[in-house]
Amino acid sequence: MNGHPQPPVPVIIDCDTGVDDALALLFAVRHPGIDLRAITCVAGNTDVDGVVRNTLTVLEQAGAPDIPVARGAERPLVEPARSARHVHGGDGMGDLGLPAPTRTPADVDAVTLLRREILASPRPVTLVPTAPLTNIALLLRTHPEVTGNIERIVFMGGAVEIGNATPVAEFNVWHDPEAAAILLTAGVPITMYGLDVFRRVVVPGPLVRRLRADPDAGTRLAGELLAHRPSAPDGDPGDSEAGGLGDAGAICTVADPAGLTTRLLPVEVALAPGPTRGQTIVDRRARPGESEIHGEDRETALVDVALDVDVSRFVKLYLSTVGR
């Protein structure tokens, strides 16, 4: 080690700004190790125009520099859009009554902005999708040359064990399973930050209250967003304000990869109609089974799957960054 600090990681976030995407953006614009080069928006938690508005609002509240924000796909590749307003509120971001943003989006679409920023980056970009993967699939199919300047894709999506949109499927992958299948075969290193770790990173109520009382607008917004989203209603009944970091854990992983335990495993997305559609099937077997022995060939990809997370490390990292 030569003792010189590492240059910040060039990052592009693709999001459907609801409560926890907003938490991720607040972290990304304040962490010195992250150079947030662009943000692209896709339908998911709310409609795409709402996502654009929410994203610009968060940047404004955080006092962020002028980061280009582009509008992307308004629906999945095959299916109609299906929002998660019952979780994220009517405006998709907790109905906090924030003022309308004065910032405006870029005059190009998301795929154009993604291509431009990835190819223009002097160092390979880390792409962090925290949303349905429609924009990323469109990018990879339209401009496959971008993969040459992508270091890694860290996506919030999927689940090894239990889903939330269905018993086995997580919302982002379930919302656009075809797009997720395209992502997995992008030919670049991929980290899957799935529900197994996503659900575990919870900020205790007393720390949330401290954020809500902070004089800084961005820090205070983080507290309001966490309080909107009680993370464990069946957990500690005396800690009603505890809130999950959710998507923000994926961007914490970029800043501090050692906080996450991953294993390189074959993953495929179930695309057939029915109860398994959108499931991420993660193969943790020690040896091949009869299906492989009998020559059934399925398209799987090797993915760094998150299996464990250092909760207190990520909570500390998040609070020290957003509450600077």
C-alpha cells in the first residue's frame, strides 16, 4: 500500500425514487468515495414522471451539485407498470409534502444519458440499479459496447430465500423479469444485493429521531424517510421509528465492499407465467443434479450473491455519511 487515498468510484444510479432510493441518493451525493456522475429514472415504485420529480427533489434538499437526471422507461419490456404506492405513499416518496424541485431533467432520455456517461468516464463505471431493470436492459441491447467501460453492476433485486412481490419473487425483478434476465447475461461482474440482506439493515428509532432533529435539510430528510418506513413492524414494538436502509445498502456496498459477504453462484430468472415468475433461482448445490447430468441446458449466469451483511457497520457508515 502506498498510503495514497483511492480516487472516488465513478457511479451511475438507475432508480425508481421511492423512500429507500431517496435514502440511497442522499448517501451517494455525500460520500467522498463516490463520484455520482448521473441518475436515470424508471417506472417502479411510482410512475416515471413522479420518479423524475422525486429524484430532483432529493438532490435539491441535499444541496447536491448539478448531476444530470434523465427520464427512462415508463413501463416494463412486456408487462404493464405496477407501482408500489401502498408502501411508498401517493407521491412515491412518503407524502412528506416537500416543495416541487426547481431543477430540471436532462434533455436526453435515460438510455442516451447512460451510454454517454459510461463511455465518457475516464475510469470504468460502477452501475447501481435500485429499481426494475428496464432501462439497463434497453441500454445493454441497444449499446452493448458500454460493457467495456463498466467495472461492475451492483443491483438491488432478487432473493435467495423469500420474495416480497410474491412468495418467491422480489419486486424489482418481478416488475420486469425479462429485463433482469438480460442484465444477468451482460458479461460484466454483477453483485446481487437481494432481499436476504436488504431486510436486515435497520436503523434504530433513537438514531432516526436524531436525524429528524438535525438542522441540515438533507440529513433531516433521511430521518423523515426512515421514520416513514418502519422496517420491522413485527420486531420491537417499542421502536416504531426504526427504519430500514433498503436500497441504500446497495450503495453502501460500493463505498465499503467489505461490509457484505458474497458468494459467486449460478443465478437465473424464472420467466414462465405463474407463481414463480420473477423468481431469482440461486443454485447453492455442491454438485450438479440430474437435470444437468441429463443435459438440460439453461441460461444461468455467475453472480456475486449477497448472503450476509455487517448490519452495524453499514448503519454506522450511513449515519456518519448522511449526518456529516
